[in-house]
Amino acid sequence: MEKKRILIANRGEIAIRIMNACQELDLDYVVVYTPEDSASLHVKKALREKGPEAAYRICNYKDPNEIFSVADHSGADAIHPGYGFFSENFRFARRAALRNRPITFIGPRWEVIRDLGSKINTKRIAKQLGIPVIPGSDEPLYSEIEAEVLAEKLFYSQKKQGVEKPSILVKASAGGGGMGIEEVNHLDTFRQIYRRIQNYAKRQFGDEGVLIEQCMRDYHHLEVQLLCSQHEEIVHFSTRNCTIQSTGRQKRVEAAPGFDPRSIGYPFDAARVLEQMVNYSVQLAEKVKYDNVGTWEWIVTRDGRPYLLEVNTRIQVENEISARISRIAGHDGPVNLIREQIRSALGEKLGFSQDDVTFSGTSIELRIVAEDVKRGFAPWCGKITTFSFPEKPWVRVYTHVPQDEPYEIPTEYDPNLALAIIWGMNTEQAKERARDFLSRTVIEGEDSRGGPIVTNLEYLMERLDDVLKFE
């Protein structure tokens, strides 16, 4: 591969993972950071490995002008957006491609990001292909009256089906990551919630389009991991289960594969459902000529019906658990999806096909966060004085929190502390290893009043019994 320089336009653990992938590919890199992140390991790693010219201080990760200015000053050939920030911003990707000095955007083509970035457009394409989607709107709704008429129809349909507590979801059509979604339980509260989501969508995404759909209950949230290239190659890396989430729909415990019919009983043919979701996902990827890493999000109801939710046109926090259970013939160790994502964006062929991919064991991801679970997962702010965890061959930990000095959690960002990726030969072993990891992890600190640190370690331990179960 030709020597290129990658600008990593993100922070924290994902920035570190991108650095590691660049090193594997013998690519140069530079990072950006805000004053609040000056103590982050992603900054220290860049300075230690590449020198003072490798870290650029900026005011805001969300300012495209700053990012492109750093790209030009550093001579970067490509920009890796990580997740969040500009990762699913088609305007940013388009600007990178069409500017006087084009820069490769490490992700799908901007046209694909645009077309699949709208849940409504994705739903429309899926319906054309016969892919099951949740009942609801299939075009952007901007009229409150039209939206209320559809909401009334959805409530009536559920009552007719015998649903005891019918409800609908109002979503920002350009949203993602569990943001911009509210549930409506009574038709008489619809207008108030609709207006709130529409205003939120306009502020956050510049598009006040709203999606209204039936609220599905008693389901599991599954994902299909795809890797595609500019040469019309498509490979999947199985499925994962992201059902265990906070009250704000933020994932906390994930596992791959999405179901485990070998050791867990399900009220449906789980293997067949997983195969269906993968096939549908590949079908949609072929239709839009998808050309990078992507995640197809699904829900599966208790009777085994899968429904496509959306497509995330980026690398995800949890991509590592899919990679951890995957092996490519002729390659050493698990797959590095970020590495493959970069190769694909730079125009390389995958060099392998689906027949070369095998799957082994179960992987669990634990998202360690400074938050008060008993207070609605409220973020905790303060200083971490001790952060240690066991080093085992079956666990990988990604963190931007230093272990050799105190660390002040920036109040400007989510208080995510680390990701722990645990692998086991089967689900029970993976869960036992996860329990062992959590029991040996030590996080100490205090807030501005001298009170002890609050984390979700206990919550993660409690939820391990629920992994992959449909109860």
C-alpha cells in the first residue's frame, strides 16, 4: 500500500483503535484534540509515537473548517471520522471529495451516506426489495396534521391486532444512535411530542423530517456487520446482539453472534432468522452498491419476525465483537475491521471472499461508563485516581483513560471510560470470563465534593445473565 497520512478526526478509544490500524498498515497519521482532551491517551500516544507535529489542538471536533484546515496543514491524504461527529455526515464527505484538494473520506461514498442516512429513504428502498420493515411512514413527514392521521391509523391497527398497550415512536428521520426518539402511549399527547422531536431534529440535523412507526415490544435488537469494497465485493461478519441498553437507548452490553441456538432455547428458529437478516442485508448492500464498512440494524420479535430498522454507514463502537469471532483463511488472529475499512476506502480489493470467513466462539463487549444507573444513567463527573483491569489473553481493553496518573473526566463529552472485549469458546465461558474481568477491575476517584466515583460496573455484572436470552 502506498504510504499515506490519515487525519483521525475523533477522540478517545476509537481514535486509538484507528491509530493501531494505521500502524498495522504502515500508514502515517495525525490526530486532533480539544483543550479538554489534552490529557487523553489518544493525544499522548500520538505525541509519543509521532512527535509534536502529530497532534493538532482545535476548538471543536464538530467544526468542519478546523478539520479541513488541519488536513491541509498536515498534508493528510484521508480523513477517518470514527463514529459520531462527521462519520455519517454526507455533506462533510461530499466536501472532502469535491474540494480543490480532494481528501479521501474513510467511509462509504457520500451519495450512499445521503441515501441511507435517512431512515425513511432506507425504509422505502427496503420495501421495494421486499425486506420487512416496521409499519409506519415511508416518506418524511413535515405536516403535523398528516402525522397525526398516520398516528391514529397505527394506534387503531394495534388495537385491532389485540395489542394491550399500543404505542408509536416518533423519530428524527436523520437521527441515529438512539437519539431523537420518543414514545407516544396516548394519541392525545401526540402533537406535543411530535413538535418536540421536530424541533430537536431541526436543531441537531438541519432537517425537521420525522418518522412515525409502530412501537415494537418484546424484541431483541440485532445487527449485521458488513464489509464492502469499491470493487463490488461484499462480505458479512455475522450478527451481534445489542439488546441490553440504558434508559436512553445507549448500548451497554453486546454479544456476538446475535443468537446462540446451540446453548439457548428460543421460541423460534433462531438460526433461520439470523440467516434471513444476513441475506436481506446483503441484498440491500448490493442494491445501493455499498462500498465500505456498514451495520444493518434489526429487531426480532418474540415470534421470530425480523424488521429492518436502519443502516449505520460507519464503523461502530461494537464492531470489535463481530471481528473477534471472525477468522479469515490465511490471516493470523481475529479480523481488524477498522484496518479493513481503511484498506477499502483507499481503493484496495478485500483479497478474500465469504467462503474464506469462519466464525468461532462468543464475544461480549462491556461498555464501562462513569454513570449513576440508579438515577437514570446520569453521567458522573470528577477525577479518576485509580483505573486498573486484568490483562488476559481472552480480553482486549480499549480506553483513553491513563493508568499512570489521575484523569479528570471532561464534562463536555460522554463519560465513557473503556470498552472491554471478551472472547470465549462458547457463551457460558464468555460470560464467566466477563464476570472475572469485572470483579478484578478497579476504578477509584472522587467528585468535586469528595464523594466517591460512580460507575456502571455493578450494573454490567448484573446484566450478564441476560446476554443473548429471550426472556
